[in-house]
Amino acid sequence: MARRPMTADRIEVDPNVMMGKPIIRGTRITVELILRKLAEGAAEADLLDAYPRLKREDIRAAIAYAADTIAHEEIILLAAPQSGSKP
């Protein structure tokens, strides 16, 4: 039996909540907020203390969601203009 990805259980996108940003299901805590706090050096315990509704699994789901989003991102490289050519 296939397991449902953790992010599908814990992350939701609702255009009526937080302007459609991905959030932890049932909260107004955005994936972006969690990632920014972690990037600033916050420990998992700091986040759990600051946001009582947040669970360890939510933090992991936020990181997994970001990784999945980046993994499916398409990058289009544009050629730089040749020197001496007119735009």
C-alpha cells in the first residue's frame, strides 16, 4: 500500500488563508515563516515553544515541502547578449 506523503497531510494551500501561501494545516503558520526562522538559526525547540500548535512533524513537513517545490522548479537560462550586438 502506498503511503501518502507527509506534506500532503500537514501542508495546505488555501487562497482564503494567508493569501494562498502554503501553511501548516489548521493554522496560520506559513512554511515560509518556519524556513526563515530555521535559516536565522532558530532551533526546532525554539519554534515549538514560540508556536504551541506546531509539532515536530510540521517542521519536517515544511522542509520537505520546500525541497519538493525546489525539486520541481524549472529554470530557464537566457543567453547573454553578444558583446557589440544591439539589443
